Amino acid sequence: MRKLISSKLFWGIAILGALVTGFFAFASPSQTATEEPAYITVELDRGSIKRSVATSGTVQPLVRVEVGSQLSGQLIEVLADFNTEVRQGDLLARIDPDTFRSRVEEAEAQLKISRAGLAVARANQRRAEANLTQRRSDLARFEPLLEYDAISEIEVDAAQAQFDAAVADYQSSEAQVENALALVSQREASLRQAQVDLQRTDIRAPINGVVILRNVDVGQTVAASLQAPVLFEIAQDLSKIQIEADVNEADIGSVKEGNEVTFSVDAYPNREFNGVVRQVRLAPKEESNIISYTVIVNADNPQKILYPGMTASVEIITGQRDDVLRVANSVLRFKPDNADAGTSGGRSRGAGGGADRMAELQEQLGLSDEQSREIRQKMRDLFTNRGQGGPSGGGNPRDAMSKIFRTVLDEEQWEKYQALQNDRQEYTRGTLWTLDASGNPDAVPVRLGISDASHTEVVSDDLEAGSVVIQRQGRS
């Protein structure tokens, strides 16, 4: 019995000791938990950044002409087929010309009749003119005789009446001649129209190129009553093509004429082609409440291996900078847990002061000392007035500064200034975090330029290649 009690006591003490040990082990904070947080860092480096917009489009010829017919009739001959290379003026097809040839013959006959009528009218005019001359002479002889009573007034009045009638006959003959001339002109126009229609029975190529579509066969009747039917489609010189690509409205702002383009097609998956943006069309396209704009890309196709209608995967290079300071994009997403409460550092540094910017502009624009002094004085006046609530106290400071430079710079310098400002507008403000001497995060203001899938351009006076910045927060 005593052995049983001793055994129970022993196991009770052992269990109690284990529980106490476990409690203190659980309640005591571990050394790892009390350590300060560690930071994962990376180094800045220098390299190239290429910003691009990805989209797709359709390969099209630069010029594509639909060849139709202005006449109705039956095709008796088709000379062009798919892929036929043609020159301007080459015969593609022919409509039965018999009906139109008969119209030409009819118009020629009508013209002969009208010309004969013109000859008769001119003969009548000459007869009327001769009669008028005779009556004028008779009247001229009779009038002097009346003074000597050698002739009666009745005879003179009769001569006058005959003269007036001769004048009217002559005027009538002139009108008949004019009418005959107009009729001849009308018949000539009708003949020309009939001849044009006869010529149009020959369907000819309007440009040099390749036939990419044929819609007709021999014996088919062409009906051109309402609109010209499309018989052929010709692509001009497939050694040069264009791509019509749709770019989303969110990306269109960075696409400009002259941007370089790379693209590929499914037919040649391992081959890359090059092009250039020729046009950004302003007309919006809406589909499922999504707005896009058409961008025209021109490209060379010397081997003619890119066919109309192919789908191209397009990458538009909207910006590229080489040998620039850059940082991994993941670094830009870092923010210390206590950043809102204030961290050590927060130094006001990074983009350079106004004096540095002015010195940079003086070198870039080639400013004379006099121009620099004038700009600095006007800048001081501007900010003094703004501080005192004067005339320059409102508005956009950047616009006010541009006005100052516009009044001082010459045309060449002003163009350079605008280009620099446009380039500078691509930069935004950002913050990178370094570690200070105590191992705490320190904010470094920077300017951020273009980005690609992995890196972003950094402009800073305090950071350089090899500078260490915090990428993320971790624990050792």
C-alpha cells in the first residue's frame, strides 16, 4: 500500500513539474520575437528601360482599290485571276460591247444630221444677209429721190418695209445658226458619252498591284443600276504594308507618330518584324463600352511574306532610355509599417534645387549670361508677387514660368525648352527607402521616369548605381 502511494506521489509531482515548465515556456517571449524587424535590400543599377504598349491588328496593303463597273451587261471575258500582277491600264475583264457600240453608231448618225442642219442654217443666213444688203441699197437710193419728187412716199415706205423685213429675216437666220450649233454640240456630247460607255466595257486596272479578290466569272451579268458592283480588288505594291491596330484609351496618350514598333504573325512565330507608327486616328471606336483608337503602323515587306488579313501581335515602343539609373518595380511598393507615424530621416533631398535646375537649363538651352540674369530676375519678381498676393498670385506656376522663358528665349531656344518640358512631364514624384546609420528606414524623394515590366527609371542627386534601397520588410 505504501509503495502504491509513493508511486502516485512521484507521478503527480512529475506531471506538475511538466505543466509549470510548459507554462513558463509558453508565457516567456522568444528572443526571435523581440528582435527588431530586418529589411530585405537590393542595389540600384544602370541599364536600359523600354516602355511599350501591347495590342493586335490586321495586316493591310497601303493602298487597296476596289475595281467595279459603271455599266450593266454580260461579261464575255475575264483576264485576271487571284494573285495576278497587273500594271495600270491592263485589261482585267470585258463586258459585251455590242449594245454600246450600236449607241455610238446612233450618236454618230445623229451628229451627222445635226451638222447637216447647221449647214442649211448657215446657207439661209447667207441668203438673208444678201437680201438685207439688197434692201439696204434700195432704201438708200430711194430716199434722195424723194427730195426731188422723183419717187412717191409710198414707194419709199415700201422699200423701208422690205428693209425691216430683211433685217428680221437675217436675225432669224442667225438664231437658227445658233440653234444648229447648239444641236451639234449636244450631239457631239452624246457621241462622246456613248464612246466613253463603249470604252468602259473594258475593265482596266487603275493602279499597279496584285489582284487579291475576284468576284466574277465569264458569262456573269453585271447589274450596275444602284451602285457599282465590285469585280476585283487590287492591292498596290505588297512590298510595303500597314497594320491597323486598336489601342485602348488608357494607353493611347503615350502613343505618338514616329514610335518604333515590333510585331509578329502566327505564320512566322519565331520571326520579328519592325515598323513605325504613321498615324493615330482621332475617331474613337466603342465596343462593349470600351473605347479604343486606331493606330496605323507602316512596315516594309520586301519578301512579300506578310499577306493582307494576317493578325499581327503588335508592341509599340512608347519610350526607351539607355544607361539610366533604375530600380526594381517591387521596391516602389515598399512602405515601412511606421511610415505614417514618421520614420527617421525624411530628408529633403533628391531632385536638385532651383539653382541646379537653372544651371542645367543654361547649359541645355545655350543661354547667355544676360538671358540667365533676366530669367532669374523675373522668377524672383514672380514669386515675390505670388507671396504678396499680387497680380501673379494665382494661376499655374509652371505656366507663369513658361511665359517668362517665352519672352526671353529666341525661337530655337524656345523649341528646345518645350521639348525639355515635354520630356520632364513624363516624370512623377516618388520615394525610395534606404537604411540610416541606426538601421532604420530613411525616405529619399526621387523622380520616377518610364517603366517596363521589371524596372523603373530613377532620377536622384543622392542615389547612384550600387546604392542600397529597401525592397521589403522581413524577419531574420
